[in-house]
Amino acid sequence: MENNENLTPEQEPIEVPAAETPAPEVPEEKQYSSLRYAWGAFLAFFGISSKTHHASKKRGKLVLDIATYIVLLFGAFIMVYPFWWMIAGSFAYTGGTVQGDALTSLVWWPSLSTVNANVPGVNLFSNYIEVFTKGLQNQYDQNGNSIGSALFHPDFNYGIAVLNNLFYSLVPVIVGVITSASAAFAFAKIEWIGRNKVFFFLLAAIMVPGPSIMTAQYAMYTEIGFIDNWTVMVIPGLFGSIMTAFFIRQFLFGMPTSIIEAAKIDGAGYFRIFVQFILPLAMPAIMAQGLLSFMGCWNNYVGSYIFIRTDSIWINLPHAMYLMDQNYDTSKAPVIAASVVCVLPVLILFGCFQKLIIGSLMLTGSKE
């Protein structure tokens, strides 16, 4: 470092003044009206920036989240409230009142409930008791005795409709899903000539609307004696479903082929491989598709309405519920109770197994 103490005045360094830098120009602040400032403050409160106010990003995200949840809660209310209305209406007492007044007054809980009816013999579950005892026999003689409704078979009641629905839903679903799983195994893991062409041909059949072939089905079922009995609701479902086979096939594509090859080396045939290896490993997809098929069979109103007469003992639950609605003139609360009995099993099944159903549908997108 140089020492400047012994330098003469002539030798001292001359300090050159630094060049003056011009001051930055401050933009002239725009003048906004008080209304514009108020509007900007209002937007900033909700997290939206404007020319007059700068909003926080955290506040904007918070406001967006709150708005999203409000919309979702409103949508959930729109979907859930009809079910709540139906459950509440099943406990309403409409006897001796005008039907419209009793049901339009139903908001959160029926104001004309069976508990507050103060009528002898009426209790909380009176509508449900009426459904299973005389809901389908609403015609009475002069002495008040039930003589049966002309719409129904004399020996038919709502309990038989529930049993019919269980029979129509369980037998075709159990056998049909296994049939669909075997077809899916053949399409996914067995090499044979024309496999993909046959599969695409079956997929093309999905594009055909079901109601468009019901006339041909009715003519065919009439010729082979399936009309007006249980066979029309059970036997066609035993052969499986193309859509069920499609989803299980997609699930099987994600399974390693080495398992099948090792089993074949050990001397196992395709039937043993399917029973001992494929069915246990594909059980999540099979159960999910079985539940979806059960819901479809349980709610199959069109099949019973077209192929089975109304006075037959073999009509299913949705068909009986529709005829019950025609049978009642004023009191609709028992009909609503019947609809709760029809809907509740499906809701319980879906609520218990929704994770299995959604998880299986997600796994069907995997590839080998």
C-alpha cells in the first residue's frame, strides 16, 4: 500500500469529483377516483390485484379455496337432499290429509309425521308396516276388508318382490361375473387365432342401444317360453357381460405372464390356472364388477316391465314399487317408504365398497 505522507503538495494526487448521476425519474402518480380506490380495495380483500391495490397471493388462494368448497358443498347438497327428503317422507303421515299439502310441507323433517299423528294404531314405522302387509292390496269391500288389488297376483306381496329381486340379482351376478372373468382370461392371457378380432367385434356390440333390440328379444323369449316367469330375468345374465369382461381383461393385462408359464411347466391346465391363480389375483376387479352388476340387476325395472305381466308373481322390486304408486290414490307416504326399501341396499353396498370399486377401475388402466 503506497505511503502518501512524504509527498510534496505538487505531488499530491488531485481528487477528481465524481460525475453527478441524474436522479431516477419518479413516475407521476396517477390520480384515481375514490370509487376506483374503493373498488380496488374490495378486490384486494378477495385476493385480486388491481392498478390501485396489490393483493396477497395467499389471500387469493384462500379465497379461491373457500369459493371452491362452497360450490362443492352446494353440489353435494343438491345430490344428497333428495335422498334425505325420501327418507323423511317415508315417515310422513298422509292419511286423512291432502297429499300435496303433506309432501310440500316436507322440508327437513315431515311436519305431519307418524309420531305426531295421534292416530290409534299409527307409529313411527306404520308406512313400512303397511308396505309389507297391505301395500299391494289396497282395495277394500264395504266392511273394510282387503279384497286385493286387480293390478297384482292374489298371492303377491312386497316381501315376495324383495325375494325376487335378491334372486334376480345374486344368481346372474355370481355366475355371470365368473363367466365374464373366464372370457377375460381367454382374451388377455391365451394366444389363439383371431383373438383381437373377436374381442373388437364384441366391443362393437356395446355400441348397440339395449332398447333397440328389446322387440327382437321379446319375440325370441316368447318362442322359447321365457316370458312371464323367472327365467327371463336370470338365464340371460348367466352368460356374462361384455363390459364386465372388458374391465377384467384390462386388469389381467397388468398381471405378469410368468405366473401362467410357471404353472404350465408344472403341468397345470388353463382351467386349473384360472381357478387357482387368476381368480384369487383378480378378485378385487371381479368383486368391483360384481357389485356394479348387482346394482344394475337390482334396479332393472325395464326388464321386468317388458317381459313380465303386472299380475305375475315374478315381477321384481322396482316394478312392484311402480304398480304400488298406481295403486294408491292419495296417500303417497307408503310409496316413498317402498322406494327407501328399494334404494337403501344399493346405497349401503356402494358406501361400504366404494374404495374397492374406484380402485379397481383405476387398476384397469394398467398395461403389461
